[in-house]
Amino acid sequence: MPTHLRFRRRSFLGLLFLFTLSTSALYFIYSAPGIVNEYVFMVQARGIQIRENVKNIGAQVLEQVVRGAYSINGTDYSYDFNFSESDALPTTYLPEGFTYLPSQVCPERLPTMKGRLEVNMSEISLEEVERSLLEGKPNIVPGGYWKPTDCLPRWKVAILVPFRNRHEHLPILLRHLVPVLQKQRLQFAFYIIEQAGTEPFNRAMLFNVGYKEAMKDLNWDCLIFHDVDHLMENDRNYYGCTDMPRHFAVKLDKYSYMLPYNEFFGGVSGLMVKQFKKINGFPNAFWGWGGEDDDLWNRVQFANYTVSRPHGDLGRYMSIPHHHRGEVQFLGSSFFFWIMNKPVLLCFSLFIGTLIKKIEFAFDLADRC
């Protein structure tokens, strides 16, 4: 075969390979945006970690140079080059044996809040969780919430959890989080908002639905928007309404315990009810995986609020492994307006002594709960 024909053939095969590779990559991004986003966030977090390590190494080298200069001059060295946020001054917590009256407001820094938690990801049935949580005196009052009896709750907190096909994750979250909230002496209830049907998942709209239904039950002070697969590692990560808007899940294990980017507002976040009203809630236009948290951040900033975060390692979380299978992200406005005109179905079921309300949300009245 002539040389020029072989060259053309190789060029054609090379172009075909590049076309196939790029097409496959685009299809993967379209069909599995959650996996792609998770990978991008992980790479960003790794980059931040490398920069932090380089900065720390540079600070250590500079410290050694300055120490050497001080020793040559025969003077004492007392300057601290450690800029780590984890070394911030510890917050004072009440001592063991501290007493307070039932007529007093519950403190925010209780001696029962010990710090690091053991995270148990072993699977458990919802029935087992119910039995364990209802043992003894659960303090669940009519109307569907838990409140302490040894002091007056400082905050009334609604925990909103968007849910779809995570039946093995929900009991793990409840087993882990309910005792923490009880130790923090908060008045709280869970709202599990499950999307029924086959439409693409809309996490933001589920939060909006959960907010509307929660406010029918009680005049809550604030809302916690909580992914079902996020488990806190420190019970001093206070879920009360102080310093809101607040981003709780600052350091996630799958992102190497680094914040992927400064505007990251995902996983677990919280707002006062009045703040949520002012920003007009979550956007409804994000179908599939991702995007709604960044939009919420923009809404919060536009309303001139400042997002706070836990210091040091208080904001560490572990994530239950899963995959965003089949969660295609739809961005077309025509699809959005079409589906928003369809009727909405809400179904309710109560369990764990009405401490947890499950809200099933669908887009077609033909569906059944």
C-alpha cells in the first residue's frame, strides 16, 4: 500500500478513535452527572489539599530560617507560623455534673456533647431503629416531635431529608442522628420527603415541599436540609439555629475532608425560617443530580446573608457509599414548564411515634402511595 494511503488510513482511524472517545465521555457526563460531579469535586479537594500542604511546608521552612536567625543573634524566638484552622481556641463546654432547672432554656454547649463520634454504617432495619429509639421514655409529644423535659428547648428544628430508593440508608441516618439531637437538647422532628414515580429526581423541590408541610405542623425556628447519606463525626456540630445560614458538612470523607470550593453549600445546610422565606426557598428547575446547592448559595448571598461554617474538625462527615444510578440531569426549560403543570400528589405516613413524618411526592395523580 502506498505511503500516503497508509497515512490517510491512520489519520482516519485516529479521528474515529477520538470521536468515539469524546462521544462516550459526553454520554457518560449526560447519563451519570452525579459520578462526574463527585469526581470533579474530589479532584478539586485534592488540589486544595496539595496547596495546603505546600503552604504548610513553606511555613515550616520559613520558621526554621527565622529560628536560625534568632539563635545567631542570641534572642528568643516566640512567633507562631501555624495557620491551621483546626488549632483555633477551643470552645468552653459545661462541666460534668452541671445542673439546670426545667424552667431554664437549654444551654448550647452541654457536657453530654463529647466531640468525636463513632460512625456505625452497618445496615439495620427501620423496625429495629424504632424499637431502640422508643425504649425508655422517648419524650415524643402529640403532634410529632421530640423535646427535652429537663430544660426548655432553645430551638425548634425541622430536619428535611429528600429521599428516593435509599431504604438501606435511612435507618442508618436515624440511628446515628436522633441520639445526637437529643444530646443537643433540641426540639426536633424529621420530614422524609420521598419522590414517587419515575420522573428525574428533584432534590430542591422536595425540600420546598417538606418546608410547606413542616410549617403546617409547628412554627419551627429553622430548617436543616440533610442528605440521607451524610453522617456527622462530631456531636459538637450544633444543629441549633445559631449563626444561620450555616453550612454544616464542611469536610466530607469522599472529598478528602476538604471543601471542594468556597461556594460549596451541599450535603447538610441550614437556614432560619424567615431567611428561607426571604430567599424564596430552593429553585425548582434542577432535575437530576446537582446544581441546586450552588443556586441556593447565590440566593443567600443576594439576600446579603453570610454563610457560617463549623471551625476545625467539627464539620467532618462520613458518607454512606452509593451511586447516582440513572439520575439524568435535565436542564431544558420546556420540560420544566411541562411537568410543573401536572398535578401533584402528596401522601403521608407516620412512624416512630410520629417523630418522623414521611411525605411521598409525585407528579401524577395516577400514582398511588
